[in-house]
Amino acid sequence: MKSRMLVGLGLAFVAIAAVVAAEGVKIEGVKCVVAGSKAAKEANAVDYKGGKVFFCCQNCPKAFAADTAKFAAKANAQLVATGQARQAACPLSGGKLNPETKITVNGADVCFCCEKCQAKAKDAADQVEFLFNDKAFEKAGFKVGAAK
């Protein structure tokens, strides 16, 4: 009985791994949005805005669910860092992106419309909160599952 259960769990793990790999999710170097530790792949992931947010342990998804707003900016940044969300506009102005203004924040690449917006982002005390809060995430037109 135990061996069947282990085989079943093993097959489920392989299936989940295949789905995540097929989606092009890059988990390497990604941090848990709650604890800041290395995020595990499939084991502790939860659905969020049409993508998956990854955590380091089984307790962190519970903390995330209890106060999603508290962790929203980090979760949004993780969606971008893992390649699940793509940017369409400047997170500050909503303007057209200039690839020459790209910076990397928390493993996520972000572009801006101009050097002035880029400078504001670089000078922000908390870049993750500044660039990936829900309002900036929406203004930048980040789309989960958008084509490359």
C-alpha cells in the first residue's frame, strides 16, 4: 500500500515538473516571497494572477494566503523573474518601452520609457515595492502567460 502511494506521489511530481518545464518557468535563483529563502519548484507553489508563485516550504503559502496584499509586490516580481509575466509598458508612466533603460530588480528585468523613469526606479528605497506593487504592475501592462 505504501509503495503504491509513493509511486503515485512520484508520478504526480513528475507530471507537475513536466507542466512547469513546458511553461518555461525558470525557478533558478528565485526566492520565496514570504521567507526570502530559496524557493522550491512545484512542491509549494500556489496559483496567483494566472501564474504560479513558488515558496520555500509548506508554511509560507499559508502566510501568503492569509495576507496576500502584504506580499503582492514580491509575488508580482517573482512572476516576472520566472518568465511567467511579460512587460508591455513603463511601470511609472505607462509609456512605450525603451530597451536601453533596462534594469534588473530581484531577478526581474524591467524597462522604462526614458532615463528619468529609470533613475527614479534606481533611487527608490524599496525597488521591489516601487516597481511591482499592484498599481505599477497594472500600469506596466504585465501579462501572465504573454508570448515572448
